[in-house]
Amino acid sequence: MWATDKTGSRLRIRVTPAAEQAVRQGHPWVYGDKVREQNRPGDTGELAVIYDRSDRFLALGLYDKESAIRLRVLHTGRPVTVDEAWWHAKLQATLAGRTGVFSPDTTGFRLINGENDGWPALILDQYGDTLVLKIYAALWLPHLKTLEGLIRTHLQPRAIVLRLSRNLINHAMKAWQLEEGFLGEPGEDTVHFQENGLTFEAEVRFGQKTGFFLDQRENRQRVEALAAGHEVLNAFSFSGGFSLYAARGGARSVTDLDISPHALDSAKRNFALNAADAGIAAVRHESQQADAFAWLHDAAAAGGPRFGLVITDPPSLAKREAERAGGVEAYHHLARNALQLLRPGGTLLAASCSAHVSADEFRQAVERAAFQILGRDWQTLWTAGHAPDHPVSFREGEYLKAMAVQRR
Ligand code: SAH
């Protein structure tokens, strides 16, 4: 299946000098308008080799004839033969990078983080003995059987769920008769797993992303350390990840605020799952179903209520480059409203998952809000980026930013 086409010729491409330089430096994408020549038309999912201007092997990747990103790099450096052994070695090397990263009280983590781990447009998340394979580009669709085999060999999961990005769902059905769901033996649509000793549910089949936001794990631990004795507002709470940590950390009350009743219900179940923890059993847990932007705006305008810890972790506010400036302003306004709800000594944890907003832009947007609302009576406690199981190797792969601002 990784073989050449019927004529036996490998797809070979040459790219612009700038694209060549970018690939040499590790960038994983080649756009269609950067391809200068190719020996023949290519098929989506085909292996293609990039040769440099001196006709030397530069990289190999998977070709996508329909996408603006025409080729996604799998390998650079010395030429290799892509056969079954190569794929096994590649997966083994990726998984070795995760060994020992987490203690046994964490059973939910990202095993493969797309391009950043050398597997472009492919995510593999583990929730206990269930794996979720999420595909973001059509070039993997012809190779799902191979992927499934590799994953079973190396990880022996009880179940594997295939999830497809929204733009692939129709194409996968039409071109490959493929749909989302279990590969092989079906498992449970909702599974339980551990994160730092807390039990969470993950809706692996139908939930957002792969069922849970694993990327905030370390920021949730930071919240646990900040929560003791406080009334906590968790805006955009989803299934209550931050809330459970805050409760375990000794928060007096936790309010989940989300537009989705489904998410709020999931948070309630997560609280119930962890009722054996003294902090979680003792905390006053409330749910607010509302548009958090409007709720925070109204609460700030009304001059209350007050919290010792406010978390704002909205969905991406800049999904395209064209939305970047608007996104930065939206983070700024959100921070302004959230900061007005802080008691003296209280902390705002502001997060952004917009790849198009840089860490600097985000920090400036939040700090500008702090100056406007609190004058000089605040400090940035820390800023944070990606979790250890979400490594980043190129600019577009860097999406998560978080920072804590404390009111004096
Ligand atoms: N902090 C969460 C992840 C947040 S994901 C965690 O750690 O797991 C973003 C959440 O924002 C989703 O649950 C979504 O339902 C919610 N959301 C989206 N738009 C919203 C809005 N306008 N108001 C409130 N919640 C919203």
C-alpha cells in the first residue's frame, strides 16, 4: 500500500527555495503553490519524495491532491525505505517519547500529537484502555487499516475509536465508505480514566475533540494549588476539569459556567465520580448555563459577585488568520470582565487555544486589561504553554497559552 503507482514510479516533487529551506528546518507542510514541479500527478495519500535543488533527497511525505497543504512531511534527513518495519520503528520511537512522562495515577494522555511528533494531521489519545484516533487530513484515509494494525500491535487497546475532523466526514464516506466509530470490536461511547488521581469521563465517540481537553492537565494542577479557601468561577467549564482540581485543592465553592447543558451535566457526573475526596465532597458546586461572554459582562457591570479565582478557557476565538485581531480584542474584553470579579488577592487564570494568537499577543491583551481595571495593583504570577504530552515543533502547532494574574 505504500508502494509506487502502477507504472512503478515514485512521486517526486521539487519546491521553491523558500519551501525547501522551511522543510530543511523542520517545517512539516508544503503548500500547493510552493510546488515547482512534479514527475506526474499524485493521488491523495500517496508517498512523495521532495528533492532539493541539487537533486538530493530532502524529505518524504504524504501527498494530498485536494488540500492547500499539498504535502505533509513524514521524514527528513537520510533517504529511507518506507515499509512496514519503518512504520513500526516510527511508532515505537514516538511512544518511547511518552514513556515515564506520567505516573500511574494518570491514564489519559496524548500519545501522538500530530506534526509535532512526526505524524501530520493525526492525533492519538489514550483514555485508559481505549484509544481515540483523530484524523485531520484526507491523506490518512487510504491507510487506516495499516494504522489500526500498527496501533494494535504496539498498544493492545481494548477499543479504538476513529474520529474525523468535520471537513472530512462527507469525503470519507463518499470516497472510502468510512465513517466515525469503533475500528473493530466496539467499546463504550463514554469511558472513565484517571488524571492525577481524579476520575473523569471522556465521551470518546461523540464528545468535543477526542472527548476531553487533555492539554490543560498541568494548568488544572496549577489551579489546584491556587484554590484553597476561595470561591471559584470556572468559565467555559466543559466537563468541570478545572473545577474538580479546585475543589480538591480546598475551594469553598465552585461555579461551572458553560453554554452547554450537556457539558454541565458531564461536570456533575465527574463531581459524583470523585465524591470520595474530602474537598470534592465538601465543596459547594453550582452550575450556570449561560453565554459566558454575556454573563461575565453583566456580572462585571453589576459590580459582583466576587471570586477568589476565576478561570476563563474559551473555545478558539481566532480560527483563521483573518480573525486574529478580533480574537486578541475578545481575549482583552474577556479578561477585563473577569478581572472585575476578583476579590483583592484573587487570581485570574486566562487561557487561549487560538493558534493564530501568539503567546505575546495574548499576554499583552490580558496585561492591558489588568492595567485598565487594576492600575498597578496586580502581577503576572506565571505563564504556561503546552503540556509535556503535547510537544510543539513548529509555529502553527503552538496553540495553547495560559497565564495567571493576581490582584493585590
Ligand atoms: N476548560 C475546559 C475546556 C473548555 S472547552 C477543560 O478544562 O476541560 C470550551 C467550552 O466552552 C465548551 O464546553 C463549550 O461548550 C463552551 N462554550 C462555547 N461557547 C460558549 C459561550 N459563548 N459561553 C459559555 N460557554 C461556551
